[in-house]
Amino acid sequence: MLHRTLQRLSFKRHAKESPRCEVSDTLMGGYCEKPGTHRIIDGLLLCEPHARQFGLEERIACWEAILLHIELWSKAARRRGREDIVRLLHLERAEAAAALARAHEDLENLEKAQNEGYELKEREIYGFMS
């Protein structure tokens, strides 16, 4: 995953040179040559495609954590005999699972687009967290 390959690069650049994407250790063993345009939470500067990929990977991690918590809450509600809560959490789990599937699909589409050399429109990769 991209998140694991992100590393800070420290080297001097000329004042007029635009900073490049700070992703290192690409699949080909090199680094990204594109200009960095998006600063992420970790402080890294990423190009548009890597920023999109990072965002989708973060969204996937969030949905996975949400599903884990829903499962824990469901077990606790079942132990307490709260079938009304269990049914509600079952519906929430279905929505979260669908959102996770969409995020995986968006990531797959983004990677496919990058490999085929075309750019996705923003609406094709950014969905709503429902």
C-alpha cells in the first residue's frame, strides 16, 4: 500500500525548482517525478494521483475500523438481549460494507486508470461516506 511506502525525502532543491512528489519506493524501484501539489496529514507533499490513492486507502482503513466496531457493538447488544439494537447495527453494517466495497472499487479504478495512462474525473473516485 502507498501509505506504507511514503517516506520523507530530504535533499536540497534549487529555489526555482518546484518540489516533487515525496513518494519513494515505487513498484519499479524509483520515485515519483510528478510535482507535489497536495500536502497530506503526515506533512508529505504528494502529486494528485498519489494524493487520491492515499485518500482512498485512508477511507478504506476507516470503513474497516467502523465495521470492526459495529461487530463489537453487535456482540455486546446480543449478549444483553437487545435485538432492536442488533437489527439496527445489522443495517448499519450493510451500509458500511457497501461503502467499503465502493472505496475498494474506486481504488481499483484509480490504479487501473493510472496504469492505462488516463486521469479519472474527481466525481469518479470521491464518494460520500454514507
